Amino acid sequence: MMALVQNVEIYPLWFNITQYFSKVNIDATKPKEIINKIFLRQLKNITQASTLQKKSIKRFVNETFYKGHETIRLNSDSSNKKATVLFYIIYLIGISEEAELNDTILQKIIKEGLPNLSKEEFIVDDEVESNLKRIMMEDENYSDVLERGAEKVMTWQN
């Protein structure tokens, strides 16, 4: 008799748990369109975020401005958001009056050159990329400015 009572009490609990998990499974296997849009937007933001660190700037300069490289000519029709941001930072360094770089000077140059920059990340969409390219390419001497900026980055010690 005791075993029958225990089975009867467990059945409603088991039934409720089964119903709960079946509904959770439906939600998990068929996400709503809104959730998909939020997820894709956040994924896009994450992949477009460019952190502006000394290490990444120096690596970019070493890979792009190696000894004997060709003159840098930007293509307004191509899209490489990370490279565009790094070229722009190097451009800002090149036009700055600072003779040498350090972390404080770099942050000052970046904050003055990118006024919409948040403290943690800089999201680059198509419009921002286009504007950065336009600013650089409007300067007839932007290739020379990039070379000056790259030289300052190459001699950056600390």
C-alpha cells in the first residue's frame, strides 16, 4: 500500500516536470525572430569592435610599413573596417605635433581624433568607415602622413 501511495504522488510531479521541459525545448529549438535579430546585432558589434591597443597598432605597422613597402594608397571602394581604423589612428599620430609616443599621448591623440569614442570600444559601421577614409583621402599628402605616423609607432619604446 505504501509503494502505491508513493507512485501516485510522484506521477503529478513527473508529469509537470515533463511538461516544463517540453516547453523549454520548444523555445530553445525555435527561437523567436526578435531574439535572432538581437543576437545577430550583438554578434556584428562584437566582430566590428576594434580595441585600440599599443600591441595591435605596432603589429599592424610592422606588417604594413615594412622596409621597402609600396606607397600606401587607400581604396574608397573596398571594406576592411579594422584596417581602416588602424590606418586612421596612424594618420592621427602622423598629423600630431607629438615627436614621440607613449600610452598617455596615444590616448590623447585618439580621444581628440575620434570624439565619439567610448572608453571601452569603438564600433565601426559602414558609415564610420567611409567617413574615416574620406577624411584621410581628402588630404593630398595622406600617404606621407601615414609614413610619419608609422615611423613614430616603430620608434615607440614604452
